[in-house]
Amino acid sequence: MKTWAVLCMLLAMLPSAAVPDGGGRGKSDVQTEQAFRFGEFQLLKQRRLLLENDRAVRLGSRALDLLTALLEHAGDIVSKEALMAYAWPTAVVEETSLRFHLSSLRKALGDGQQGRRFIANVSGRGYCFVAPVQRLQQASDTDAPTKNSAHNLPVRLTRIIGRSDLIQRMAHLLSERRFVTIAGPGGMGKSTLAMAVCEDVLPHYPDGVWFVDLSPLSDGALAVGALATALGISVDESDPMRRVGEFLKEKRLLIFLDNCEHLIDAAAALAENLLASGRQVHVLTTSREPLSACGEWLQRLPPLEVPARSNPSDPSVSSVPVTAAQALASSAVQLFVERATASQDSFELTDQDAPGVVDICRQLDGMPLAIELAAAHINAFGVSGLLAQMERRLPLGGQVRRAGPRRHQTLRALLDWSFDLLSTPDQRLLGRLAVFTGPFTMDAAMAVCADPQRRGPEILLGMESLASKSLVLVLPRAGEMHYRLLDTTRSYAMERLEAMGEQGTLRERQAHYLCEVMAQAERDWTVLGRAEWIATYSPFVDDVRAVLDWTFTTPEGALAAVRLTSLFFTMANALSFQSELQQRLEWAMERYSALGVQEPALEFRLCALTSLSLTLASGPNARADALLTRARALADQMAAPQQQVEAIHQLFSAAVYAGNSALARIHADALSERATRCTDVAVALAADRAQAHVSLLMGELAAARRLMERVMRYPMLQMPAGPPYPMSQSVSMRMLLARVLWLEGLAEQALDVAQQAQQLSASENTFSQGLVMSWAICPVALWTGDLQQARAAIERLKQDALRYDFALQGSYADEYERVLGHRSGAPVETSVAGDRAQGRGRVSVSGPLADFMATLGEAFLSDVAVARMESGQAPWCAPEVLRSLGERARAAGRDDEAVSFFERSLGMARQQGALAWELRAASSMARLFRDQGRPAQGKDLLRTVFERFTEGFETADLMAAARLLGELDPAARPHS
């Protein structure tokens, strides 16, 4: 029967079928949506938007679903099963999750505050929305563009009480002064107020409002990196602020630096640098003390208001009892009642209890966190019992428990009292949760904090208990529950953990857990888009650092830290922590040797990644080569083919990026040889992928195309390429196939395949997108003469190079931009990439980049490209290098030499099947014959090549050839 009731409810919640209107939405493009009005709130169902007095209320998606379900059945009791089925239609969840989300919903609505009553818990049956609800049909322009700025502000789960005027004043001050610090003691609500201010001013910052929590950081040097992560950019660790400054230069945005007190000097310097980076950058900070930075305006945060005593000069004189209505006029009492209602559903402030609640709020100095902690115990003691407990515990009058300000003593005493009221298991759990520096999941809590003999449900109940007492925050994120300890509570819990002497054991468990998380992050690198990947895994970076900074005293713990370091590679590169990564890898190599263990797979990984890290930091060097050689030897010693393939593939990739085609072929052949020894299709694909790339580089176009098409038949199979290779075969093969098609004279197909590669890369990561633009979109567009597409791709390359500090892609953008300038009539500028290698993170024009530039016009032929052609390192572009050398000889009056170069170019192009190069060589030869008075000979040569084309007649080379044929024989009419 219960299942049938749930099904009926879900069917009733489905949107009614749309009624045909004769086609189109009409002239106004406005349609109606269902809305619910209750109190000062309005829920717009279609837009999933909750408004309070026309201001948006930021609510988690699950809480919004639950509110919708209750409003759909206002006045009726909705069972817990039905609510969970509506909010989690495809998942099985614990009833605890339902209670958490309903609690956050009640807090957002202010349920129980100032006489409000919205959601009632009917014991044993479910929940009911008890307030009057008005159903409306409201006009909704669903096509109207969204004007909200981008941001990363977390969802606020509670209402702001008693701060409305201050929020408005702060918003105005921030717009005028640019840099404002909210200062006050711990527990006063600085972060909550600042978050509300950020939400209020969000529309005024078109480039966003960006939240940076500094509380997990133990080193001020990491503050800029944390900011860069929030902004979604990468930085050069040698000068991180330069990259941030360049990114912010022309932007209007707000940076919110939260919890600055433990990094006061670094936070002050960061704030000053942010203000200097752009005139439209504003900064909001919170701290227990002023930053004392240049340009800082200070806002001290006062306590919440408490009803005044009737005889304030003599507190001992009895005052006239305050009524409930009078007490609720103060913000401190409002907060107490709201939190008490969340803890005890039936709580209501009566005239009898009002004086006691007022006394409690007075004793707590109107401190929001202290009030919340006290109100959480209302169900255990009642008002009078709670007041009696606090009078015995708190530092009142002449009592002095500890040195320091009274508010600090009060909060500490309240935390002591709250801790003492916990059961022994919950006390232990709270202390253990201190190892998490930021948000964590229930899975993380169970993996790290549960004793081997302690069951998971007990951890679940413990988390619920701590959350109900305001000792743990509950944060709904993307449908999954996350938890967090406030900075003040975590500091207290860490003291308890240190007293328990368990931190080493917990850190070891945390290391093992994070190894699993980082391994999954590595697998997800080619699956998730970059933004989604960073949003999913970057919150773990502070916990990883905390574990790696811990000194393990057991071999098991030290080995887990070494393994975690090896798995840190993907995250460190994604967030541009290369310098930190290199230092940690060096430490891991030393620690692994000291442990004296024999784990070839781990040693292989450490050698391979340390080699790669060294090469990225300082270019090829002897130590990197030695480490990679050791990795190859270890891979050969292991029976599993995975490490062998990874080692050889890394050697292959290094040869490709260095432009050493001959060495790349050796490694590709080695991959093919490995593939013959196993039945793993992924290994065979890795070999085919490498051979396809080498075949292109060697000018073996037919073989390259055949291999690429074979690999693309398996788009979902992951390649065993290890963490350094962040591009799928679907993208990489199309990127290379586009070049093959253009060389074969199929320009239209080449453009189409290049665009496919670009579209697919958009779902992978920024590195993948940049490589596609560098190696496919830009060269094919410039070869065909599509300057508009080339310009757009170059601009995107420049932006990403700046945002993510991709030096190689920045160099490609710089060089391609020189080509655009030349084709617009500007003189050829000297290459700037070599200079930038020293001062701005660019690399010199060598290897593959020199090859590409040599194909974009005689003006861009470099000595490097000529040397590479002569040594056989770049056969694929050799015909074009030879043709350019012929054009230089012709310009110098050495026609015989020019003819020799042109003939060699033609012969090599025909051998490769590179019809595009053959057309260029034939055109150069035809122009030479024309100038020598032999137009017919030139016409015959060029027409023979021209007539073999079947497409691309609107591209630059074919249009130029058609014009030349017309000059050689005005009567000729080449097909088009």
C-alpha cells in the first residue's frame, strides 16, 4: 500500500501535458509557469527559484525538491518514503539525509522564527506544509538571458538574522572603498555576513564573485595558488602573482578571502597585489584582526542585539520580566529560537520561557556560534535546565577559567560543555574529524574515522548527532552530502585529537583513502571536462598536503605517503603546482629508497613521473634521462604489460614533442612488438596510435590514414598511456587525420575532421583543446586560407596560455599570429618565442613548431627547419621546405638551383601522396617556367596536378593555382 501511495504522489507531481498552441510561442515569447506563494516567499517551480520579498534565496537542489513536493501537497501529510523518492528518484538514501535537507530548508525559511510555522513533523507518518499556500500562474520569459555573474559561492544553508542594515551598509562601502575587512572574534559570524554581502553585490560584478577559503592553508605561500584555483587559472610558481595579475587586469570582479587571521601577512600582501592588478578588482576579507594593509577599510562586527536590562547600571536588581513578543524583537533571541526549533520541532517561545532565553543570550554576549551551540541542547534540558547548566559552566562575573577576552572564554567554555555532553563515541568521532581540513563526505568519514570493529551505521548516527548539535555543518553539493567543521570547532577538535594520541593512525588511514581518491581522479582526467574535474577533486588538495606534511613513524604510513605522492601528479599538473610536485616527488624517491622495500610498480611510477617533472621544469637533462631509462628497465622486468606500454609510450611521447621522428619510430616499433605478445586490445591500439603518428611524421600518408581510421573504431576504449597523456584517441586521431587529409588534397574533409576534433576536445580538458588548436585547427585554417577561423583559434590559444600557463601553446599562438600579420600586409616580425622562453614562459621555435612554421610561407622558413629536413627528422614537411629553398634560390637569381629544389620537392610529394605539397611545388615550377619564357611547359605541369583535385577549390592554394593557369594560358578554363 505504501508503494502505491508513493507512486500516486510521483504521478501527481509530473508536469501536465503541454497543450498545442498552433505552433510557436506567439509574438510575446512569454509563457506561464506554476508558482506558490506563502508568507513573504514565492517559489517559481519552472525556474527552480525561491524568492523572499523578490530577493533570491540560495537553496540546495535537494532542499528545493523537498519544498516543491511539500507545496504540491500543502495541508496533506507526505510520507518520508514519498519525499525521498521525489528528491532522490534514482538513488537509495538514508532517512538521515532527508532530515538534514529538511533541517536546512527550515533554516532557510526561518521556520519557527517570529511566529513563522511552515513545516510540521507528524510523528510516525511524515511531514506536512501547514502554512497557507496560494497557487499562481505567473508569466515567465524563459528565453530571457540570465544576467547573474559567475561565482563559486557555496550555498548558504541558514538565514541571516539581525544583519540586514549592516549588509546594505557593507555593500555600499565595498563599492566605494574597494577593500574592506570584516573583523571580529571567532564565532561572531564574519564569514556568514561576508557571504551575504557577496550575494547582495553579485549583480554589480560582471566577471564574478570568487570565494577563497584560507583556513585549510598552513603556509602563506600557498594563498595565491588557492586564489588561482578559485579563478580557474594556472600559475607559474616562480612568480604566481604575475599570472593572476595579467588575468585580472581588465576584469571587474570581487575576491572574497575568508579566514585570514592565521596568514595575516600573506593575506595582506595578496590583497594589496590584487588591488594593484586592476582598478576594477575589489577585495573583501574576514579576519579576527585587521590586516593592516594599504587601502584597507575596517568593519568591526558587533554581537547580535539582546534585550536591554531595565536597570543596566545594576544587573543584580531584578528587572521587569520580558514577554515573548518583546524578546523576539532582538536578533539574538530570534537566532536562538530558530536553532532551537530546528533541534526540537515542537519548541515555541512562551512568555514563561522568554526571560530565561534572554538571560542565555546575554551570557553568551550575543555571539551567534555560541547561541547556536546552546540552542542545539534545548531538547535535552529545556530553557530552565539549559540556563542552569550554563550558569555553572560559563565564565561569569568574577569567574576566570582562562586568560583572554571574556568572549573567547565564553566560547571555549561552551565548547567544553558541548563536548562533555557528547557520548564517548561521539567525542571520539568529533576529535577524529579534525584531520579533515575542508569539506568531506560520509565515505571519507567512514574510511578515516571508523574503527575496524565499528560499523558504518554508527558513524552515520554519530554524524547526525554532531550535526544536530551544530558541531558539524552539513553542505549539500551536487546531490551528495558533504560535511565540514567550522574553523573554531576544528581547532578545538584538534586539541582533543592530540590528547587522544590517535593522529598518526588517522593520518595513515587518510593516506590510504586519499590514494583511492587520487587514483580515481587520474582515471577521470580523460573522462570529465577540466572544470568538472577541478570542481570534483580540487577540494581534496589541502587534505593531501596535510597527509604528505605529516611525519609518519611506521613503514606502512611512510609507504602510503610515498604512494600518495606518486598519485598527486595529475592534480598537481591540473592546478599548476609543478614546483611543489617536483619537490614532493624528490622526497618520495628518497623515502622509497630509505624504506628498502621492493615494489617495482611504485618505483617505476616514481621514476617515470620524476623524470617528466624534471623535463617540464628545466628541459632535457641527464638525470631525467637516467630516471626514464630506469623506468624502462623496471617495466621490462615486470610481467604485466601495462607498465611496459606506459614506459615506452612516455618515451615515444617525449620523442614526438622533441621533434625526433626517428627515435619516435623506434619506440613506436617497440610498442608494436609488445602488442604482438599480448591479447589486450588496448595495447594494440596504443601501438597503432603511435604508429599512425609516426607514419604521418615520416610522410607515409596512406599508412597513417589506415591506422588512424582503425583506432577510431574503438572510441570508448581507454588507452594505457598513464597519467601524462590527457587526450583520448578519438581526439588525437582526428587531430592528426585532419592534417593527413589536407596533405592528400582533401581540404574540405580536413576542415570538417579538425572541427570534429575541436568539438570532442571541449568535453575533455583544456590541454586537449589547446593541442587540437595548435596541431590541427590553426595549421589547417592557415593552409586553406580561412583566416577568420585561424584568428579565432589563435585568440583562444592566447587566452588559455595566459589562463593556464601553457607555455608551448602560447608559443604556437605567438608564431601563428606572426603569420596572420604577414598575410595582412605587415612586415614579418622576428620570432618572439625564443625571447619569451627567458622572460615570459614561452619556448623557442624548434622541433614541431619550426616544422609547422616552415609550411606557412617562405618568410617563416628557419634554419632549424632546414636542418631538420636535411637530417631526416621531419619528412612530412620536407617537400615544402625544399620548395621554399627553391623560392629563395630563384629570388637570388640561381634558377638552376631553384629547379633542382622544385624537382626534389615534386618527387618527394608524389612519393608521399601529398597532393597539397605537389600543387605548391608545381605552382612554383610553373612560375619559374613562365619567367623563363616557357609558359606552355609550366601550364602542362600545373594542370596535370590541378586536375587531380576533387574538392577545396575555394581554398587559397587552389584559387592561386587557377589564377596562375589563367595567366599561362588565357584560353584555359580549369574546372571549379
